[in-house]
Amino acid sequence: MRNSAEVRKYLEPSLTVDSSNPAIGNCADNLLDANTDTVENAQRLYYWVRDSIRYNPYGIDLDPAMLSASHTLKSGEGWCVPKAILLAALCRYAGIPARLGFSDVRNHLSTERLRSTMGTDIFYFHGYTSLYLGGRWVKATPAFNIELCDKFGLKPLEFDGRIDSLYHEYDNAGNRHMQYLNDRGEFLDIPLKDMTAVFREKYASALSGHVGKLSARLDSAQWDADVAHETDER
């Protein structure tokens, strides 16, 4: 990845990382500080996506239009993959090379409705963003907003622009939080064909007629109530 041409391609807009969309540019312009360095600006973008865009996994949908950075920006919420895409788009607009990374994880931050619908606590193709800073790729994971972390008793995931920022294995009480099971690599954009195939295999009973969309039993509006119920029982 030391080849400058290879790195520069991660500055270009792509299918879902629509960094040339005017709304993405306007958002980034309001967040960036021309008087600071690239790492601090990357942090500004990371924390804004982490906390200003609510995590909501009930809207999982692999339609590229629903995954696009501009859609997530407009909706103000998203699951891990569209939040990672939004961070990548903001960074590419800001001149920071960004690519999308994916791992399979066992996620203990979920609700009974989500677990029963998916039929598993394994999240395939969990998304994060990889940023080229200081001559190397650094992982950033902006999925869980700070309010959600507080409710589940988790330490919010910080990002200093120098060290990979991946989820903690345990929560504040010492319970299992996130286990990384399999690394699927990093890409210019979502590996849609592979993701769709894996979703069809692993979440077959949960998929609706629309390709890649989880069951209508997962209404985005129910997420907050289900989180409140889940955390009240702890």
C-alpha cells in the first residue's frame, strides 16, 4: 500500500461511498478545521459519525441506495456498515484515503427481538472504516453512539488516529461484549455479491422478499423501546 496511486484510489467516490454528494461535502465542511492537522480532522469526523448518527440495526438492508453515505446522513441513523460508509465518505471528501473493512463478530450488544429474528448472535460482515493516516492504515469503528454505550454499560470506543480502534472484548462489568471471529478484508466499497450470499445463507429465515433486507418484524421505530427493555433487565 506504499504505492501512491494505489492509495489515491481510496479518495475517489464509489457506489455507496458517495463522497461527491453535495450533502456529504456540506457536512464535512462544517466539521473540518483548516487550522489543525489531518489526524485531528479524522478524529472530528469519527466522533461526529459515532455520536451524531444513531446506531440502529433494525434497518439492515443491502440495497446500495439504503447503504449510501448520503442516505445515512439524511436519515440520521444506521447500523455498523452504513455508519462506516458515511465515515469513509466524509474522510474521502476531506482528502483522507478511506476503505471499508469487514469482520464476523459475536456481538453481545443486541436485543432479544434482533437475536430471535437473526437466529444467531453472530453478525456477519460487521463494518468498520480503515483510514490512511501517518503512512499506514488505521482501523476506526464508529458504530455505537455514546448514549447506547452508556445504556449497555460499555466503554465508548475512542479513536486517536494512530492505533486501531476495535471493540472491547468485555463490558464495564466484565461480561462478554464483542468477539472477533473472522477477518473478511478491506475494500474500496462494499463486497455486495459476497455479503448478499452470506446473508442468504446465514440469515435465510429472517430475510424478506427484498434481497438483503431483514424481516419486517424489525421495525426501526422499535429499537429504542427494545433497548430500554433489554437494559432494564440487567
